[in-house]
Amino acid sequence: MLKEFKIKRILQGRLFRGDEIVASITNIAKEKGITAGLINGIGAVEMAKIGYYEQKTRKYMSQEFTEPMEILSLKGNVSIKDGEPFPHIHVVLSREDYSSIGGHLFEAQVFAFEFEIIEFEGTAYERGFDEDTGLFLWKG
């Protein structure tokens, strides 16, 4: 399954200390009418809740980390789920001891955060339940 898109526009911005990343990106996508695109970001967080999808049980395992961490990589995409723009975001975070943790980003409280949303022109993918994986994946 493959679609071809062109870049419609690039939004670049920042969030402020205390903002929540996933909710803020979701709100921006809704306000700007973004239904397809890429998300990139760098910065630091004061707290993050990240997850790992356990393939055998088909459940997300999540853990909250309440410590200062650098965002080494934040990447995601925007598509449609339940008729609304839906950002799906993964993150790699660096701890004070230089070890790294990462996974699906459920939420994160900003210390400092700069981001880009690259909006695509074209018909967005819609997410639907996939029986084979138990995940909500892109449908044709």
C-alpha cells in the first residue's frame, strides 16, 4: 500500500514550559485542518509517559518518567482516526546519565520544545482496526 503526496506547507513553532506535547500537536492539527503529514521535534521534557506495544497480549505497556530528559528524536505522522486529525508520535529521550529510553509517546510535559509539522497535499490515510496486529493502522 502506497500513496504519493506533495508538500503543502511547513509549520514551525515552539511550545512553552508546562505545555503537553501530544495534546498541543493534536490541537494544532485540528485548528489548521492538517490531516496528513510528518511531525519532528527537539527540546527537553520534565515528564514523559511512553509506551511499548506488547505484541503477544496486544496491549500497550506504559510507564511515566518524572525527571528532566532531553528529546533526542521525536518523530510522528498525522492521519485520520475516527474522523479527526490524529498524530501518532514516537520519541527517544536521554536521561541525566546519558542512557536513552523511547517508545510511543502518550504525553510529555515541555521544558523547551521546537517542532515542525510538514503538511501533505492529498487524501490522508485513515486509521482502522487491523485484525492481524490489534492496532489501528492505515487503511487504503
